[in-house]
Amino acid sequence: MGAQAIDPRRLELVSLLEGVTAANPAALRALYERTSAKLYGICLRVLGDEAEAQDTLQDVYVTVWRNAGRFDATKASPITWLAVLARNRAIDRLRSRRVPAEDLDQATEVADDSPSALDVIEQEQDATRLAHCLDELEQRARTMIRAAFFDGATYAELAEREAVPLGTMKSWIRRGLARLRGCLEQ
């Protein structure tokens, strides 16, 4: 078996990459003309969007311009190296589309307007204590305080409903509240 023939297209691409390494814009232009269709196809297949594929292709050739010296003809063919570069660049762009998950520690900084468990327990205890102390009041005071503070009735409405003077109603409620406060403070 004789020596394998070297592909002239491969040699041309190796030569163009050497020209790009030497900062020759004409070499980059020629490399682009010979490889851009294939690399664009790779970018489009990965990204599924023409505009993003075009932007990614531009990034690929900027990378080639900056990093052509990293190409090693003994390790890969030029088109393989370029294709891997295009594919990786497209995948990077695809990943950048995704919204990054926020760091779990940042969740502690999110405001929570709901009461804490301790607040809920304290409110329940307060409500239980209030209900107990209301039950300790005489019937008339308990009824008037509930009507005024829980049902929203005004003192005047309560006085009219009970057929007593407004001053009397205020006194009943004031005395009931004083007893209620005394019970709650115990």
C-alpha cells in the first residue's frame, strides 16, 4: 500500500489558518469564503434561529482571528477544528438564553409579607385570651363591645338600638373596656 494522498483542500485550509495566525486579513477572508456555509449550518442547526446563527458565526471568526495559532494540524483537520469551534460557540449561546437559576441564598432576601409562625401562634394566643376575657364580662358590656369593635357599629347606633342616651352607651363600653384591659393584663 502506498502513501495516502493528502487532500489539497485540507492543505489550503491549513495554509489559510497559518495566514490568519500571521494576522493576514486576506487569509481570514479566504478562510471565511471557503468555510462559512458549513459553519453557519452548524450554528443554525444548534440554535434554530437565523439571526443568532449569524451572530454566532461572526463570533466564531473573531475567535479564529484571535486564536488561529492554537490550531494544530497534527491533532485535527482544519474543518474539524472550525466545526468544533462553531458548535461550542453555538451551544454556549444556547445556554446563555436560559435564565440562570438564582442562588438559593438570595431567597432569604425576598420579602415575605405573611406573618411568621411565631406571629401566628402569638395571634392565636391573643385571640384565645381576648375571647376568654370577653366571656368574663357581663352580657351587656360584651355585646356592646363586640358590636362596636367587631361589627363596626357606632356608639350612636348602639345607643339608639338599646334606647339609651349616647353618654350612657359610652360609659357602658368604657367600663367594659377597662375590665377587659384588666383581664388581658393578668
